[in-house]
Amino acid sequence: MSRSVKKGPYVDPRVIKKVEGKKPQETGVIKTWSRACVIAPEMVGFTFGVHNGRDHIEVFVTEDMVGHRLGEFSLTRKFIKHGGKMQKDLEAKKKEDEISAAKSAKATADTKKK
């Protein structure tokens, strides 16, 4: 649910304090735990280390990100893959195709050398 227009977007004062009066090129990664902080135009060009619950993930802020929250770009869950027999079959077929392609490339390279 969006915040009321009267209140304005929530920008953490600690994050703004770290950004004020500094240049993006000189400043390194700015660590923050404030995932709910809305990205303001003053933050464009800076790199933030946004905490995802385990470690800090570097987020480089661009103009397209203004209005979004910092936490949107620091994912908290890691997608591995869907499993199952069908997935294993697809992976095995892909591996066989790569091996056969490598063998054919090697064979053509050998014939060109002769």
C-alpha cells in the first residue's frame, strides 16, 4: 500500500546523511540496513551495500530506480532450480550436445591442420 501524498516518500535520514555533500566517484560502498528507504534523486550514481539478512549486496543506483525501495534490488531468497526427473533428463541431453559439439569442433580443427 502506498504512503499518503501528504507524508511523502520515506527516505531514511541516516542514508541521506551519508550521501549529502559527497561525490559518487569518491565514495565507496555505503552500507545500509534500511531496505524500506525510498531511492531519492540525490542517491543516483552511488553504490549501496543493502543488507539482505545475511550479507550486504551491492546495488548501483541509476535514474530508473528513483521511487523504488532499496530492498527491491537486494533479494533475500536464492533461487536454485526446479528439480525432478524431467529436469535431469534435460540437463543430461544438454551436456551430451555440448560434448558432441566440442568433438566435432576438434575434428574440424584437426582436418584443417593437415
